[in-house]
Amino acid sequence: MERMTPLLSASDLAIGHGGKALFQGIDLRLEPGRVLCLLGPNGAGKTTLFRTLLGLIPPISGRIMLGDDPLSRLSRVQIATRLAHVPQSLTTPFAFTALDIVLMGAAALLGPFSRPGPVEHQQAMIALSRLGIADLAQTEITRLSGGQRQLVLIARALAQEAGVLIMDEPTASLDFANRVQVANAIRQLAVAGTAIILSSHDPDQAAALADDALLLNRSGVIASGSAQEILTAENLSRLYGIPVRRERSTDGRLHFS
């Protein structure tokens, strides 16, 4: 079976700061409709990798491609049409409405002095509708639950109409109900063809959501490939430096302890 052209890929990538590599030899590919989970402890370099993939810091060596185009040759606006970032949380001193926040994504492709118009408002409302929260459009962000805020951030990224979402621990600090709500949204987006790379501290979440996984700790890449194949007790024990047990429930789901 012929593989699709990845929307985002990296080959023999070395990342770091000030010319000093934290890690090297990172390879990844993200095809439409697939979810890649970056799993590892705090301080393992997940944020640095995301910032590199977003073009915010240059790689030390290796290559990042958006489709058939080298990331380094694209402008910020060109990158924004293909790649959107969903941060872990949103802090704002202003009482923006959910629609205001999502319009920031829709307006990402406009010039610096342009204002969102009818087209951008339509994009924003479509993004909110896709996540089932159009009724929250006029609600102030400070009045939303943690899960609802995270869905608004996802909608902001969708309003850029990019094919790839990079999500930084999208369920961190959320309670169970909100984690389920956001996880369901991620599944629906993948089914609709969006390519997603997300970071997580939870192997159970990686097993439930991800098609592929990249295991990264301070010593480098532990393993990468199919999530079901590389999420083993041995690999996770190496990743976290503690004994890990892998179990499969009667419904086929993987669980780790």
C-alpha cells in the first residue's frame, strides 16, 4: 500500500539552543488523519522540539518539511496556512469572548494592519461549530470551564485552516470530564483528516489517542513508530526510569501502571 505524502516530516533532526544539540537523529512523519503522540518526562525537550517544528527556533541540523516544501524556505504567513499551534492554556487580562479568541486564528493570515471581516467571522464560527461550542461564541473566556477553554484554543487553531495541529499537553490540568471532552474532539478532528501531533505525560492517553508515538527523555529518542508496538513496558520503563507494567483490558485497551 502506497503511503501518503506527509503534511509534516522531519529527518535526522538535531534540536537545541545556541548551537548546542539537546538531541539528534529525530525522524518523524505525520500524514493526514493521523495522531502522533510525543511522550516523555518534564525537561525532556518536548517544548524545544515543538518550537523547532513551528519554525520559531532553527534546527541545528537535519530537515523539516511541510508537504514538499522545506520549512526554512516558507514565510510565517505560509507556515500559518499549514501549521497551527494549540498551547497548553490561555491566560489573558482581558475578558475576550470565545469568538474574539477564535478570530485571532482566523486573522493570522491577514496583514498586520488588517481587521477581521465577514470571511474571518465565518471561519471562526465554522471552527466553533466543528467542536460543538458555537453557542459559547459570545461567552467571556473567563466564564468557561477548563475543557471549554481548551476547545476554544483548538477552534482558534482550526480557524487558520491549517492541515496540521501541534498541541502542547492539551489535557494538562483538566479534570476527568474535561479530559474526555478534549480527547473526543481530537479523535473527531483526526477522523475528519486533520493531522495532529500532541505531547503528553500519560501513556494511557497515548495508547488511546495516538496512531504513532515518539518516546523522548533526557538521553534522547527511546523509540518511535506505531503506538501499539512501541508502548511496551520495557520502553516506558526506560523512558521514565521506573518499573512499568503493561496490561490490556477485556475491550482491548492498553493500560500502564
